Amino acid sequence: MKKVAIIVTASLFSMLAIFPAGAQVKVGVNVCDANKMDEPKRDEVISALLKHHVGMVRCGLTEESLPFIVQATTRGIGIVAILDPTKGGSGEHARPADPARDYTWKQEALSDCKPREFGKFYSTLFASLDQTHTRLAAIECGNEINSANYNGDFPLQQTGRFLSLSDLHNREDAEAAAVASGFRNYVKVVEELKRLRDKTEANRTTPILSAGMATMGAARKDSKIKKDGVTNQATIAYMRECGLDGAIDGYGVHVYPSDNPDLPYKTVVARLEADTFAANAPGMGKKQIWITEWGFSNNSPECPLTHDETRRQVVQRERKAFKEFAAQGRLAAILWFSWSGHLAGEKKPGSSIFRCGKLTVAGRNALMTMDEDSRP
């Protein structure tokens, strides 16, 4: 892929004034099941990540995942740690699992969060990080809380509805009012997280990110699974009204674009602007976007995977679009989901890029630094 030439227009100059040029965009992957790895497996995974020059990994922060986090950090890999905002919550309004509706597990409600109890729970883990002098690359509070999949405040019965900012302000709308109440409670949890972080030694200056928000735009509308949600920009705009910007340093967003190789490039850029980057458009906010999940699937059962050219092409196209937003100073990181899936295996390999002990062609392209050319 040829390096992208960015034409600096008047609008770009205005954006650069809002988003000062910073460090190079960070590139990395998500690692699943870090909490289930024994010592040999940890060493195997970390060694493979280092072999392929992966500098950043996203995984959950739990007592069980601490050995992976400490070892990876010691060996030079930055960790974006995911915290669960419902830890310490009452669980009173948790939505039960319902496989018939594609809910495979019980889901806690944000309205049941208890900020002080959340702080007590994670204070122990942050103390462990202090004891080992382990500095995280970033702290992400929650995962896709604007989606019914990860927020029990959404009703069990789904209609595929996408809530807007005006819906969240409508107290006569029962679904929207419940979700908005949870969002207000979530902001209090993040404020507690900031107080906790500020008292630590190792992570006093570690960036705090909002929960990685699920994409609720064109790509989701194409999906056969109809789940309720709130658009990224509406979620962040509402929480900003509640004081979110005072407690965070960046916005987490997840991007799962169309894998149609014939989709025009201009459409790719337009969808990213509308679905992902609207939250930090000029006049909206000054925080950078951290894309903490992105990817394309290839469900071929081949081992090793040799037919990955179409996925390589769409990865190349998406990264070209990312570069436009990086040049504007609006993008901080892109973290592919996922490295090698779950330890127990999956029915389909999905977006995993490290298969059968080998990095796929698409994976090599996904992990390049943003100023590198595409690899064949």
C-alpha cells in the first residue's frame, strides 16, 4: 500500500488547532483469556507477541490476569486494562441469560453500580500494580455499555432500536430513561476510578478511557442480529453533559466495518466519521479516540490459513482511512480483536490473526505501524 498523501485543507487546519499533534498512533491487539493462562501459556503468548513486534495488548484486569499483565509489561508490552464498572454493584436489576434471545450470560445493569464499592474492589488490584511497579498503558472502564449485550438496563425484549440523545432526555420513554439512569451512574463510577488512580504510585498519570463503545451505525444496521443500543456519539454526548470529560482522557470505540471489498473508499471514510469519530468532531470534545477493538473475520478452517487476501485488502483500506483521522490528531490507538481467540477454542476462528502458530497475512498488515507500507 502506498503511503497516503493528506491534503491539508482549511477544515483540517481547524481540527489540528483543536487536536494538537501528539505521539504516533499506537497499534496492538486484544488477548482473550489472559485470566486463564498458566505460566507456560503466558510465556508462549507473550513470546509470540514480541516476535511479531506487538507493542500493546488489551485485556481484562482481574486478580487472575495480573501475572500476565505484570509479565507482559516487564517484557515491554503496554497493557490497556479493562475494568468492570459493575464490580461491587447490587445486582438488583441484572438481566438473566436467555440463549433464545442470544444472551449467553447474565448481564449486570449500570443503574446498580456502587461507585464506592467499585473503588474498594479495584483498590486491591491497583495496590498490586504499585507493588510490582507495573504501569498500565491505559485504563478502560467498561465494555460496550451502549449495547444491550453488555448493559442490563436494556430490556430483555429487543426491537433493534437505536436510541438518540433526544431519546435519553425523554423521561416518558421507559427504555431510554432506564438506560440514561445507568449512564449517569456510570459517570460516577468513572469519577471514583479517577480518584483511585490519582492516589496510586505506578499509574497516577495513566490515561483513563471511557468504555469501548459498540458501533451503532451502518455496519450494525446491516447485521442480522437486532439488538437495542445507543449511538456512540449520543452516549458520549449524554455522559459529557453528566461530567464525563472531567474524569477521562480518551474515548474508547469499537469498529467492525463492512468486509465488502467493493465498498467505495469514500464510503468507508464517511462511515468512520459518522459512526466512530463524531464523538470528537470539532465543537464536540477534545479527547482522542482509542479504537480498542476493530477487525474483519475469516472463518476458513484452514490450518495454517493461506487464503486471506480479501481480508488483507479490507484491512489495508481501513488503515488508509484511519490514517486520515490520525493526521487530524483525532486517533490515538487501534487494537485488533483478536490475537488468537479464546483458550478453549471457538466454533469459528472469526477475526483471530494468529493461527496454528503463525501470523496471517491480514494480521501482518493489521499490526504494522501507521507509517509502514502494506506487506504482501
